[in-house]
Amino acid sequence: MTTGLTIPDPEALEDIFDLEDPEDCEMLKELYEHFLVEGMDQLRRLSALMQLGRLHEVDEIAHSLKSSFGNVGLRESSALCSQIMEKSRVGDESAAREGVLRLGSLIDDMEVGIRAFMQRL
């Protein structure tokens, strides 16, 4: 597992949250709980749409995930979504598929990484 890819990066969160403040930590935990449901569903949908070759919708979901990943401290995953968006927009299905497959391969590690991070809050 890699910080910023499958494990939240505390430095990426410091601009928004005070990780020493119990209220901020509670808010962040709620954000992670929401992400573990909604974000993971979006990741699965992204993979399904990629299999259908629906690049416009792949771009839309990758855009949404890019923001979500950034909000939960997964900078590298957010950057990967930017690459998927870029490749989808220019019609490079092969490169977009490669990015989606990479992201899809991280789902289990991402869930484990987020849950472990939440326990430390």
C-alpha cells in the first residue's frame, strides 16, 4: 500500500482538517464512511463503463472521483483520475482503460488503507 494512492496522506489533509482536533477527526471519519460507500460504488461503475467503451461517462466519473480522492487525502489516486480524464477526452481508449484497470486493482487496498487510517484518528 502506498501513501496518497491507497492510504490517505496526512499532509494532503492538513489544509482542511486539524488532525489534532477531535471534532475535525469526527468530521473526517464521516467523510471516509461516505467515501467507502459512494466512492467505491463510483469506482466499480467506472470499471463497468470502461468495459463498455463509454469514454464520455468514464470522463465524468473520473472527474468526480478526482475531487473525492483529493478530499480524502488520496493525492496519487486523484492524479490517476486526471490522467484517465485526459485520455478519455482525447479518445485514447487504450490509455484510459489502462488507468481504469490500475485504479480498479487498488479498490481492496484502498478500503483497507482508509479503514486503518480512520482507526488512527
